[in-house]
Amino acid sequence: MYIKIRAVDVVRVPPERLGEDLVNTVKELLKDKLEGRVDKRIGMFVAVLDVVEMKEGRIMIGDGGVYYETIFDALVFRPMMQEIVEGEIVEIVNFGAFVEIGPLDGLLHISQITDEFISYDEKGAKLITRESNRTLGEKDRVRARIVAISLNERDPGDSKIGLTMRQPGLGKIEWIEEERKKESESEV
Amino acid sequence: MPGSERYTKYEKARIIGARALQIAAGAPVLIKTDKIDPIDIAIEEFEKGVIPITVKREK
Amino acid sequence: MVSEEREKIVRDLISSGVERAIAKEIARDFRVTELSVGRDALSAAGIADEYAEDILCMLGIEVAGEVKPCDIEIQVNGTPLPEKLKSELKSKLRVVRRMLTRDKLNSILKRVIAEYEDARVDPREAVGVVAAQSIGEPGTQMTLRTFHYAGVGAIYITLGLPRIIEIVDARKKPSTPAMKVRLQPEYASDRHKAEILAMEIEETHIKDIGKVESSADDMCILLSLNNRELEKRRITKEEVEEKIKSLDMPVDIKEDKIKIYTKNNSYHELLRLEERISNMLVKGIEGIKRAIVRKGPEGEYMLYTEGSALKKVAKIEGVDFNRTTTNNIAEIAEVLGIEAARNAIIDEMMSTLEEQGLDVDARHVTLIADAMTVDGEVKQIGRHGLAGEKTSVLSRAAFEVTVDNLLEAAIHGEVDELKGVTENVIVGQPIRLGTGAVELVAKNYGELMR
């Protein structure tokens, strides 16, 4: 999910930028430094929103830069275990489907889509269930639960989020609608 | 710092040194001058009291 | 005039530098209620010119353009100089007061303050290193490893490098202990009296005043006293006999000889007894091998002694204990306290250096003396004293037995604050001294932004 956090970081303002407006410069530097970065505890920085407070700048020996300890607000994407997410399928591969659930994609493994056996249609880029003949392709919206998180701080793109739909109330949005209709009919 | 606005020789050296490094690395110069050497510029800035650097002294 | 008022005038006059007797005189003859006294009136009253001015100034009668003593007082007191400098400056200014104008006074003060500020050590200066170098370099000019002796009369005192090492190592006892004993005025002016006192202090053994022989025939010690020596040292025969009797041995006293018998009739005992009697102290202070009367630098008679016993000398009548010193620093610390020991270290080092013709600023020596005595006891400089008590694990490990030090520190969970030089060099940081200790802060920015 997306969270707004207040964080503290030290920003180095390089000498050549000392003449500019300080707050804007620091904000820009923070954006350059943090946006897209992943931290295992915090999550992925999506945007630096506001600089709240800046402490006095320090100058170190042998470095012309000025270091500012800065308090700022930021928007982060933090996937959490058991979280229910909705997203669009962006790619179908022979072992499952990738779902865009924010700045990161989650992997829906072929074994985690339905209880049925699934075959892979390479030409149509689709996954087809054997018994009910339902299909899952790109641009389909799905609802899934996060069951595995492995964030990579060094290479954010290599982070892996595992999803499942083999639970009641999860699946492709159309399937869920069908289920619901069936249920209300049987109740009547 | 009550009663001692004067900088010690070490403080002066650090201020001018740090400022010269900044100027050498492209920081905007705060005075009009013909000088070229960043150290000379930093010294002139120091003498005119325009260097935006102070020291933090222990209480 | 009311006497109270008169008292005040006297006080004021004295404080502005007028001698007491003259001040009293002035106060008596002078009617302060009449303020229209001029310089002429004062000189007519027989008051010297230099005092007349002070009086006029006190009365508030201005002499145009002149600097008054009270001006000097006020101006100098307003400067940020230390008290000692202030009073020196005041007395010097008073001498040349006549030649001063206010502007001149101000520029003098400005110069003095500037010179003073200039002479001050900047904060974060590595004073310890500078002190070490300032003493170390002249130390190389002292004849290395050679023992220099220079003496007063027949007394020898270790000087030069060996003496410096002795002081810095805080030896319990110097290799040549010696005292300078000043005397009370009546003794100090009379050589004869001073010599009597010297005899009183110098240790006298039986062997110094007579011959000690052992006789194996009748198993006794024969003591024949030397009358001339006795007289010279002002010892009576009775005193010696008293001492011998205190041995609690069978004694046979004859006209010119004393026979002391052994109790057990053994040769062994006889030899021991001979030794014991020879070394019996009859008079003087134990440890003072020699006491010599000399004229001191102040022109008075004083005693130079070989050997030191400060505590005992203090009890001798005629000794001016306040001006009596020893070169045994440990003894001074014990008898007079740590502050006295600090001063003794400074004096001893300075005089040793000066004697070698080396000019070392007293402040370097003072710093060393301070470092040696801060803890309340005299500590040596070196691994068993100052250097060995460092709090930093890393610097101790860098010094000696690295592994043991680190292991011990790890067991106790010691923390290194990285405050010293060695630690920071090991870690690869700038050291916290000089420019390395300055923390720079960018101006104008910071605080709350929105």
C-alpha cells in the first residue's frame, strides 16, 4: 500500500549549487537520491513531497559540499504480507502472469491462479483453465493477495512480490462477479 | 560566543580553506574581484566578512 | 574636621600612591571643606609637587589636559587584562603620568591589549606537543648521558640532563638530595651563630668524635673520645656517655676511655657492637651528611646541606622554614602538599635548564608540572605514570602489548571515544587538534522552512 512518512536524511549540497534557493535544491537532491530507491523496512520511495525542517549545514574536511540534515515528508510504496491488491496483468509467461500492483510488479504463479489445471497459450499470450475454460490475458484486472515479499535494495527492479488468487473472493474481477451472481441466485 | 567574535588561527584557516574549495568546485563568488586563485578570493571574502560559514564552538 | 572624614582622606591619599606619613600630615593640616585650594596654596603649605597634584585631583580640581591617577585606575581596570598585568601596567603608567594625554593613554592601552591578545595561545593549539619539543630540543644540547656536577662549596648536586630525567621520572629520592636552609634574621646576620646551627643539623656519629676499637682480649669495645672534635661540635662528654648507656650494655667509664662489654662473650657480637657504636648518632639530623654555611644570594648567611630532611629541619630553632627548600620533590609533596610540589618541579627544572644556559619559557615547564600533579600525587611522565593511564583502548594497544590490551578491553566492553590523537590516526580520521577540531557550519540557512 502507499504510505506517507516523515523521515530524516542527510543531503549533500554540492558547491556549484550553493547559489540556488536552498530548500528547492535540497528537495531536488532528495528526489534524485531517494525516488525509486528501495529500503527493506520502509519500502519503495515514490515521491519526496515536502521539506519540513532543515538543520544547520555542516562542512567536512576535504569536501566543499554542505551537508544538511533534513526532515521531509515522502510517499512510499510498501507491500505487506496478506495485503489484498488489485492490478492489471502486464505480461503472460509460461509459468504465470505479472501483475502491476504499483511501482512494482507482482508474480502470479501458474499454480496460484485457480484450483484447476491451467494451460499456456503461447500464440494468444493467454492462460486457459481446462475445465471451465476461463482465460487470463494481458490488460485483465485481477484481485490477489501478497504472500511473499523479497525486496532488493541494490537493484529495486529485481525485487520480487509473490501473489495468490486461490482463495475465496480473489481472482479476475469478472470471475468474482460471476461467483457473486451464482451465490445470490442460489440463496433465492 | 560572548566576548570573542575573533576567530582563532585554526578557525580562520578552516573557513578560508573550505571556502576556497567551494569556489574551486564552482560555488558562486560573493564579491567582485579580479583575482583568479580561489584561495586569494576566499581570503578577500573572509576579510570582507561575507563568507557564509561560521564555526560551532563547544560550550 | 571630623576624624571620620580625616580617616577617609588618608585612605584615599594612600590608595592614590601617597605615603602614609605624608597622607596623615596632609589630612591634619588641610581643610577639605575649602575647595578653592590651588597648587600654589599647596606648595606654600610645604607639600611636594608630586603629591600636590594627587591632592588636587582628589579634590576634583582639574588641571587641563592632564591624566589623573584615577583616570589610569579606571581605564586600566576596564581592560580585559589579567590582574597581574593590570597592576604592573598601573604602576608603570603612574610613573610617566605627567607625559601622558588621554589620547596617548588610550593608544598605550590599545597596544598593550593587542600585544596581550597576540601572546595568548589559540584554543585547540597542541600545547603539550609544543611543550615537549621546547624542552626536548634544548635537552639534546645538554651533554648526553654525562653526569654533570656543580656544587656549592664541597657539596655536589646532580645537574643537567640526569637531573631533568630525575625530575620527570618523579624519583622518590634524588641521587644527590640537598637543602637550602634559610635562617631567622638573628642567625642570618651572624656567621658564628649560623655555624653553631649547622653543627646542630649535621649528623654526628660516634666515629666522628672518637676512636672505636675492639679488644679481643677482654671482649670489650674501647672508645676514646677526641676532645678537640667534641669541642668543635659542641658535644659534652656526658652526652656521649648518656648515649652509650642507652645501649643497655655493661659499661665501664674511665677518665679518657669508655669500655663497653659484650653480654654473651662472642666474637660475632663484638663485631656487631663495634659497628653499632661507630654509627650511633650523637647529634644532628639523620640523613644530613653535611651542612655548610655560605652567604646566600640575598647577602645573608644560610646553610647548604648534603642530604635532605625537611620535616626535622623545620623543628630546629633559628631556621626560617618558610624560605627553606629541598631538591627532593617527593619530600616536598609529603611535607608541604601537592601545590608546593608543583612549584618545586617548576623551580627545579627551570634552574637546571638555566644553569645549562638554556632559555625555556616557564609556561612549558609549568604545563609539565601541572600534568604531573593534577591527580594530587606526583606522577612520572612515562609508561608508569601519565602515558600509562590513558583512557583510550586503541592508544594503549598501539603503545605496548597490543593483543593483551585489546583482549582485556573486549572482555570489559570498553568504549573508545576517539578523542585522542593516536586513536584518530589509527582510525584514519582527522585528529581533534588545531584545524582538525574546528566544526564548520554554513551560515544563514537552517531553522524551520515553512
